[in-house]
Amino acid sequence: MTAGRGKERVETLELPLRKFVVDSARQKVVIGTGQPLALIAGPCVIDSRELIMKTAKQLVEITQKLGMSLIFKSSYEKDNRGSEKNWRGPMAEEGLKILQEVREEFGVPVLTDVHRVEDVKRVAQFVDVLQIPAYMCQQTSLVVACGETGRAVNVKKGQFLAPENMDSAISKIKSTGNQNVMLTERGACFGYNRLVADMRSIPVMQQLGAPVCFDATHVIRLYGISSSDPAGGEPRFIPHLTLAAVAAGADALFLENHPDPMSAKCDAASQLNIKYLSPLLKSALGIREVIGSPENVGTYEFPST
């Protein structure tokens, strides 16, 4: 008998309805089916109040000119550092107040990482989106605690997981009654210290029923080299990865940025210089206009130009 006979060949891919809504700030953001490309952006960690307010102002101006929805991102704490001596952020007492100030001053939703179950309820009082770091995406107690707050939850895919395995994180959050979850692709392990981006992971995770965001600024980080060393990242490849992800149907983009990246206290070698953000987003929006929507990718029914 001929091998493969009787099996159906899959030629196209259908995406289910998916929706991620952030409606707790003055500006409502909706990501997913039928929605335009959205942006999550900001410095990796809170270096200072002045930096955060300055960057937030620039991001609001850039996205308003482009007509793009923005969720501001920065971490009050970075618990995953290469050395105990590295800057971990201002921590909750000061950092959460700074993030709340961004929210109140500019009206945009704010996102931050949370690392411990005991911090979840407090953090949820100050921000609109709780983010689960990639290394902790399988930490059941943390994932469930974030879901129980009722806040929108963004889960970064672990570098060690196949995209289809993120169904466990979605299931854990939805078990709490919280349906508001998004997944973020940020690369997969390729040997030691290097990540690669498999663009197939975008539609694979979308098929799980959640919108998918793409984070190029972490894919290009070269681990094992300090982020304070310019050799610790390859930011020149951020545009290539970002535009490829939009073409592959990403629902949103995640781009950590800084006005002076090499002075940043975390991920200095990999953050995007904010002066390059507007041109990159214009290109991304141009590609999104061409494909129309993620549902069109692979259907060969692109809108006429």
C-alpha cells in the first residue's frame, strides 16, 4: 500500500476567534480577530521615573500619529538577572507608583511582569495587564493567581516549549473564569545562549484561541554575554524579525525600547533605540495593510491593491 494514502493533506489554516481586551484605563485596547495591529512597548525595566515618563510621552505621541493602540510596558522588578549584583529595578514600593503615574498621566493601559504569587494581588491594583515571564509560564500557582485577579494576562512562551504546549497556560487561566489571555512569542532555544524565531509558532498559538504578540527584542539577545556589553545583542535584526512576524499574522508587537539603549540598566544590548520605532511601525503597518488580517495569510485571498 502506498504510504500516506487515505490521509488528508492540509493546504490552508483556519484561525479561531480570539480576543484580548484591556478596558481599565482611559484608552480601551482590543487585540485579536478583526482588530488592527497593536503595540506593547517601553523600557525593559524602570531605570528612573524621569526615563519612564519621557519614554511614555514619546510612545504616546508616536502611536497617536500612526493611529495605533498602545500598551505601555516596563518592569518594576527583573528577577531573572545574570548576577545578583545587576540592577533589578526600583521594586514594588516605588516602581508600581511610577507605573500608576504613567497610566494616570497619559491614559494608556500599563503592563508589567509579576514573579511571585504573593505579589499578584498588589500588582493588579496598579496595572492593567499582568505579564507572566517566559521562564515561569508553567508555574501553575502563579498563572492561576494572575487569572484570579480578573486582569488581562499576557503569557510569554517559554524558550523551552513548543508553541502548541502553551495550551496548558491558557487552560489554567481560563479555569479561573478569566478568558482574557494573550500569548507572546519570544524565540526558542537553539543550542546554548541563542534563540531563534519560528514564525509558524504565531498561527500555531493563534489556533489555541488566543491572540499572539511577537517580541523581537528578546529573540536577538545573546545570552551568556552581559547585556551591558554591545556584543550581548543583535538589534540590527529587530526589523527583519518584526516585519516577518507581521507578515506571518501576528496580532500585536512587543518592542522594548529606550532613548539611549546602552545606558539602560537591563537589556542594554537588545532594546530598540526609540528613534527607530516610528519608521519600523510604519513598515509594519504597511505589511499589515497588504495582508489585510492574519486570517488572510495562507488563504491566497489577499485584498486587491
